[in-house]
Amino acid sequence: MDIKERKNILVTCGPGLKDYLQAELEGLGFEIVSSHTGAVVTRGSFIDCMKLNFCLRTAYNVLYLMKEFRCGSSGSLYKQVNKLPWENIIAPEEYLCVLSRVDTWSINNSMYPSLKVKDAIVDRINKKTGSRPDSGPDRNKAVVNLFWKDDRAWLYLNTSGVKLSDRNYRKMPHVAPLRESLAAGIIMATGYDGSQDIVLPMCGSGTLAIESAFIGMNKPAGTLRSNYGFKHFRFFDEQMWQELRNDARKSIRAGTLRKRIIATDIDKQAIEAARQNARTAGVEHLIEFDVCDFADTEVPEGQGIVVINPE
């Protein structure tokens, strides 16, 4: 498989985040092929997928298209998937998870297509190598996604694995934490770029404040993650990955921000959780935390932004 081959890349996101995801992709220099509810399609290589995983703030998963084909039955699905050279893609000692979204008249059990795809993959690997990967529901290793609509099917390598909204800094979630990708989208919607003061009353476990600091510093969203789906495919290149990470990190604005990030909450435990999460994220020094009623939150003079997420 040529990891430099340009194919369609389906990038998924949460409700309401499509426009912000599209803006992110365009900002990174990627063309927009199409957009749908909860997803944007662009084009690029497997290497580009690694960059997108590291940089995107509002995305859930980055899916690299392996094959699009006509499919009228489970037997046809097995044959089409089994034709691909999986022995060159997934090692026999790996762990495989298959995820399916199906809307077709020929299937009445939504779990069955996942089973057929899994069988097609591991049977091929076993035939070619004499052993086969283990498989199951865990999404932290090699993940393959199937979308089957009527008589058309699309098969993707999930280069993210676990959702990208899991930034790996929220060790103390506290009560009803806001998903990181949604928090980033909310901050992006305000136009915040680090050149304005931003005030965040009712900050809870600090997700909005931390995502503000990431955006203000231009710090890639995936900085703290060590595991991605693309690492579990055979053609993953560690040196290329490190070079890509280093290039992306060059754009980080080091030191302190020109303006203030103020985050408050009336709950002392919430602020303790927020401080710890910000410390884990490496941005505690950029955020001014305080325990107080939202009405008593300090608001700097001049223009700025206030974002509040009430219970």
C-alpha cells in the first residue's frame, strides 16, 4: 500500500461542529470535497491523516478510504473486503475492532456486517501468514469502519481509534464535563485567538479554559495523546510521525499569552479539578483560577469575551 496515495478522507465530528471542522481543514490547507451532517470529506494521504489527527480540535475520527464498492448481500461484502491485502496492513499479532453503520434492506441485524468484515480480514491474514489478529470491541488498536447504504459500501481505516475528543488531560472530570471537541468549537465560535481577554464563569473542570489556552497558544490538540489508530497499521513510520509532530509544534506561541484567561467556579472541588487538568495539559500558568460566585468574577476593562456554560 502506498501511504502517499491521495484518497478521500472522511472526518467526523459532533452535532453543530461541521462548519468549524471545515474551517479547520481549510486552515490546514486541505480541500473540501463535500460536507454532511456530522462529517466533512477532504482528500489526502495516510501521512496527511496523521497530521489531521494531531492538529484538529473539533474532529472525532479521521477515516482513510480503503475501498468503495457495490454491495447487495453479506456474501458480497465478505468477498469485496477479503480481496484487499490485509496481510500488508494489519499484523497477525495486532488487535482488530470493526465498527459498522448500516442502512440497507438486505441486513436486519446491525452487528452482522461487522462480523462479516472482521471474518474477511482475519481469514485473509490467516491464509497469508498462518496466524490471525485477535478482535473485539476495544478501539485503542487497529480499527476499521464500514458504512453501508442501500447497495453501496465504503470501507475505511480509522486512523484515530479512540475519539480525538479524548485529549488525555482531563484526569479529574468532576460533574457533567463538556466534551473537549465541543468546548473547542464553542471557543472557536467566539472568534477567540489569544489576542482578547476571555472570562469563563462556572468553569467546572476547566475544559473551556484549557481549550482556550490551546487555541491562544496555537498548540495542537493532540499534543498529549500517545496512541492513535494509525500506529497499529503495518506501514506506520515512527520517524515520519516524529518529524510531523515537530513541524506542527513549531507554530506554538511559547510563553504567556498577551491577554488573560480567567476561569471561576463557586465549587472549590471544581476549581481543584480544573487546576489539575490544566496542569496536566501544561497550561496552568496561562489560566487565572478563582473560587467565587459567577457574579463576582473579575471582568477586565475593555473589549473581551465571556463564555458561560450553566448547569
